[in-house]
Amino acid sequence: MERILNPILIAVCLIGSIAGASMSLESPAASPGQNLYDEVKRLDAVLSEAFNKHDVNKLKSLFADDLEFYQDNEGLVRYEQTVRDFESMFAQGNNMTRELVGNTLEVYPVKDYGAIEIGAHRFCHVENGKNECGTFRFVHIWQKKDGEWKISRAISYSH
């Protein structure tokens, strides 16, 4: 009986350890504190408000001077070009707006730097008398420096 029990006991222990290991591998990444999530959500709302008001000066204050903005259909642009792009877009007078798509926001802390924001945003503008909208994915890397949050890296894709 002892010979049968030992292999069964070993098998049960092995299965238990494998199950425990796979559970830890499959667990989602540690979620950020609610405070960080709320802060990044608030920052995104400030970004949308500035964009929707076509407030280039406020937008400029939300981006780091060393900004790298990667877009799948435009490539890499830096801070100065991003500002010119905002100015040009708003000068078209097509009432371009941005909103965060509900339930798409993900926030992850970046140790000693800031946070990663992932989500989808919807842009709308008037074209030929009707509202045209598109939803695109984005990643913002927010840097908190001297108490101020700024986007240092942005990725916009799925255009």
C-alpha cells in the first residue's frame, strides 16, 4: 500500500505545483492603484478638453519637449512638428474633436517615471456637411517630473 500511496502523493503534489505555477503565470499584471488610474483618466480628460477647444497652448503644456510621437500612417514626429500639426488641423475649421472610448482605458505604473496609458480614442470632424468619425488605438507614456505630468511618448495606430 505504501508503494501505491507514494506515487499518488507525488503526482498530487506535482499537479498542485504545476497548477499553482500556471495560475501565477496567467494572472493579469498587478493593477495600478486606483489613485494612479484616476489621475491618468483626469489627465486624458484635460487632453481631450484642450483638443476639443483647439487650445494649442494647453496642448503644448501636456507634451514633453523631447516628445516622440509614432503614428502608423505618418511615422515618427517630434514636439515641434506635433504642435504644427495641431495648428494646421485646427485651422481647417472642421470642428475636430477627441474623446476617450468608454471602458478602453488601461493604466500601468512605470517605476520612477510615471505611467502607461492604453486605450482607444474617437476623433470626429465635419466633412462635406456631415460628421465623420474614426476610432483608433493609442498608447501614451506619461512622465511625472517636478510634480507635472507630460506625455513623453505617444503611439497612435489602427488608422
